[in-house]
Amino acid sequence: MAELNLRQPAVAGSFYEGDSKSLNKQIENCFLHKLGPGEIPLTNPKRKSNIVGLVSPHAGYMYSGPVAANGFYKIALGGKPDIIIILGPNHRGFGENISIMTEGKWKTPLGELEIDIETAEDILKNSKMIKNDKKAHHYEHSIEVQLPFIQYIYGNNIKFVPICMTRQDIDTDIEIAQSIYSSVVDKNVLIIASSDFTHYEPQEYAENVDKQAINAILEFNPKKLYDMIYHQNLTMCGPGPITVMLIACETLGFKKAELLKYATSGDVSGMYDQVVGYASIIIRK
């Protein structure tokens, strides 16, 4: 693979440890943390995955890693998908409104993960909105921080598709979800929606509004989720990725949603004045 097609890590050494030994240890500590599942998972790669969707946070591992570990723990136990699609918000605004990479590899301290060219090109072909664009992915962390957990569970012998979203609204989400569905209907897919919840609000407020948002997700009700954003100033950063994941899962015939863990940065730091909310939610087959 040409060096030009190797996406270098943007937040290694800041959001998570920058070398493989330290990163493996950090991930294990996330699994063992009091806010994590409490044990390191035993992966069953020969079993077909029984989880089709995941909402996972994307802050620094110090803060959101234990909550994220709850979802990846269940994924490890549930088996191995054929392909992983990761949707994340675009925090920096670079690149196209909806950006996919259709080829190349992404590097982390744990190695390199290859993009599934066939699936990525199918998604691109089936959509009028998605553009083949590397710029949006260069510095964006929301997709990247999911990769070390995936590599810890499966190694580097699994392919993925990254989709970065600046534009987030119901009509856009429906179009993307339909393009994904058309491209993976015969595949054993895992769709990860990368999102944090309330940003920089007091703990009590964050817990209250995030509970309402989580209930909307568990009810497969994206309209309710967007209504909260417009009318209650919900500061979730990834409603688009979550909505795309929900619609795609529902279209595939799966609606068994389960909240595994909710916590805030305050639950880690002990500082509750301005917290960020994190949730791990799975959709089972």
C-alpha cells in the first residue's frame, strides 16, 4: 500500500497512549475500570457477530475509555463481523459535508487497519451525498479513537469503512443509511456511531438531558433526538452518525437496543461543574 494511502494517527499520544505497549495496557485498564465491564474480554473470532450497531464515545481514553470498553466487551464476546462501518462527526470542518475514504489503511500504535474497498465504493456509488474525500479524515479523532479497541479485540485482520459527517440532519441521515443498507444487506456488518453526549454542563443537567436522549435512541426515534437538539439545546456532537446507524439497523431488521453504560467525565475526574456525557449502547441481532 502506497505511503500516500496510509492515514497517520492524529491523536495518538494525546487522546490515547502513543506506543503499543502502553496503549494495550491503557485499553486493559479501561476494561478493568470501575466504570468499565470489570474484566478483559475473551474474543470469539470464529463466531459470527450478534451485534449490528454500537454507540461509542470518542473523548480521551482517560475520560471515556471505560464507558467505551463496555460496548467493545460485548462486541468481543459476540463474535466477529465481516466488515465494520464507523460513522463520526466532523469536529474541524475540513473536507466535504459527508466524506468517505474508499481505499488505504489507517495507522495506530497497534498497527494498520485496511479500508474495505468494495464496501466503501458500493456505499459511495449508492449515495448522491457522500463524497470520496481524505481531507475530512486527516485530523478528525471521532473515528480514529474507535480503532485501537477494534485492534485490541480482533488484531489487524479486519476491514472497516470510515464516514465523516459535517452535515447532520434527518434527510441526510436517511440517504446515508439507505446507501449503507444497500451495500451491506448480505454482509455480517457492525455499524459504529461515534458520539459524545452533553458537553460542558453541570452533572445533574447532563444526566437529565442525556437520559432523555438515550431513551430516544432506545426507542429508535431519531426525530425525538433532533427535536431535543433544536428545542432543548442538546449538545450531543454525533446525532447524525447515531441516526444513520439506527435507520440502517432498523432497515436490516434489527431493533433490540440496550444501554450498557452511561457516565460523565465528572464520574472520572470528580469535577462536576462542566462535564461531558458518554454512553455505550448496542443493537443486537
